[in-house]
Amino acid sequence: MKRLTFFLIALISLTGGQVVDRIAAVVNDDIILVSEVEEKLFLLDAQGQLKDRDSTQVAAMRKEILDRLIEERLVVQRAKSQSITADPSDLQKRVDDAMDKVRSQFPTPDAFHQALNQEGITETMLRERYQNDIEQEVLGQRIVSKEVRSKVEVSSADVEKYYKENKDQLPRKPAEVELAHFLARPVDASVEAAAKDKIEKARERIVGGEKFEDVAAQVSDDPSRGRGGLLGWFQKGDLDPAFEAAAESLKVGELSGPVRSAFGYHLIEVLERDEGRFKVRHILALVEPKPDQIQAAHDRAEAARARIVGGEPFEKVVKEASEDPETKDQGGNLGWISPQLLLPEVAGLIDSLKVGELSPVVRSAKGFHVFKVLNRRTGDDYTYDEIKDRLRTYLEQQQLEKAYDTWMKGIRDSAYVEIKTWNR
């Protein structure tokens, strides 16, 4: 909600706020207003990108923002001169998605409208702003695709040549560690079973014909129940790993089975997919451990570690007492893992252990762990087949940047651009 508030506040400059509008630049027959520059500057500041806020840094940032806005105007003007348009239905869909994502940051529609009212902005104004921004983005993408990207070509011979000439400078495969663990969960089996059963029954109701949003509103433990379980649009890395993995495996319109995340059990449905993103809704059965359960789980993990330190085999203790059903029969073996995939606090701890050493008791969203490092292996060089696709993307990006710079210089050289001065 905080990030959205920053955005809403920034829009005040467009709706009669404290910035008195003047012209910052003239770009052919178009103008860029001071308020547009100040809005972008405000958002950068809200995101923490203005560290010192001294006058020199702010002035440099204003200049950079203005240059970027001039470039955006020129690109859109070029698109329109070539009769490039945005498909109305596609534009409508993108605007709807953007509005859905904003609404999803609030627990209820009333909370969303209250935030708008507090900042003196209507939903229509917010929608119009998204409409304008997204339309310009689409026009820019299409003209660049037509006049720049279409002329970029990297052959297999180019990729192979680059690989041979730069093999020694290419990144190596990440180092990996083979891990095993003991796990003590803070929540007992009956609570887990009840939450899972709640999701299974919700699924049965939906499969039986009830609407997803109605069931979500009645049984979900997540604030999104006020929106029928809608979470909005996300991309890889935005969500709980287990939730995300389940969503990635689903077809559009398909219901998941019960999915255990750090928060409890979910019923997930992917509504749409678009360019690596997915729109998703869910029902949550929250699993919240009580303080005494948390302490008891910690004590069980400490007791297991004491047994291992006392001489009992790690595998024996895991098979007898670990509460991870997926690994206990394999002695807790988690397989080979890149430390980059671990939580930062866990990765740092694992990095400090030698092969055969035990970690202290570590807490995660799943419970309390005792890790054992079974083996390590350093990263090898990538073979050509393993890295060729990444190299092709890299070379295409390099060519695209050079081609774009040349294309933009030609457009700017033939345009009328007048930059005004103003004091703040």
C-alpha cells in the first residue's frame, strides 16, 4: 500500500497540487510539462534512489528524467507518423490488468477508494493515466520492433565465434552444495490436516459448480477474499516459491490441489498468462502456530542436534524424528543445491560450514532445521550448448542497443527540441 500511496501522491501534480505547471521542453508539436518531470523525480525519491538529495544530484536527475521524456515523446511521434496504433482490445486488457493490480494491494474495494479520496484522485483519473502511459508504451514497443529490432540478427556463427574468443572470461556454473536436514515443524499434524481438508472441500465445491469468488469470500483466510481471492498479476520471483511453482505448473483455468506454502494451504487458479507474467487468484487456509508450539518445535530440533553431536548417526535421527515426510526416509537428503537458491541467512550459514559439519538450529518458514553439509563441488565451465542461448540473447541485446542509439540519434537530429529552464 505504501508504494501505491507514493504513486497516488505523485499524481497530485496533475490534479491541481502544489506544482504550478510550466513548459519544461518543446518536442516538435508536443510539450513536456514541469509537473511530469517532478512526478518522475518524486517517484525516484520515494523508491530511495535519491540518497543525498543535494541540489547537484537533484539537478542531474531532473536533466536525466527530461532527456528520457523527450526520447519517449519522439518515439511515440515516430510511431504515429508511421500509422502505428495500439489495438483497442489489447489496450483495454492491459489497463484493466493494471487497475486490478493496484486494487489487489488493498484488502477491500472500500479501502482502495478511501486511499484515492484521501489523495484527491478519482478512479477515473487513475485509469486515464494508466491508459495514456500504457498506450505510449505499446506504440513505442511496436515502432522499435518494426524499425530497430527487426534489423538485428545474430547468427549461430556469431555466437560460436564469441564463445571461442571469450571462453576464459565467461561466468562459470555456480558452486553447489549437497545438503541434508532435520526438520521440526511448529504445527502439529492435526492442524495441518484440518487446513488441507479445508482446501480440499473448497475445491470440491468449485468443481461441483459454485463460483470460485463466492467460495473464496466465504472460507479464505486471506484479505483477498474481499476480491474473490484475486491477487493480480505477478512474475517469477514475486511470490512464495512453493506457491509460484504450483502456479507455473497450472494451465489457465485449471484448479490446483492443496498447495503448502509458508502461510498455509492454498487452492490456486491461474486466470491468464502474458509474456512471463500470470494473473492468479487463490483461497488460503492459514496455518498459524501458537507460541508454545514454536518453542516446542525449537526444542525438538535442539534435542535432535544434541543426539547427533552425541554420536548418533545423522540419518538415524532424521528417520526416527524428522517431520519432513518428503526427505526423512532418505536420511534428510535435499540433493545438490545452489546457495543462490537458499534464503540469504541460510546461505551465509551453509557457506561457513565444512563438509560433514552440522549447522546450529535454523528457523525458516517451514520450521526449525539442522543442516548437514554432505559434499561440495565448484562450478565448472559451461559447454557451448549449455550457454549458447544466453550468449545469443546477450549479443542481440548489444546489437539492439547500438542500433537503437543510431536510430534515436537520427530522429532527434531531425526533430525540433527546445529545452526550457525553470527554477525550483
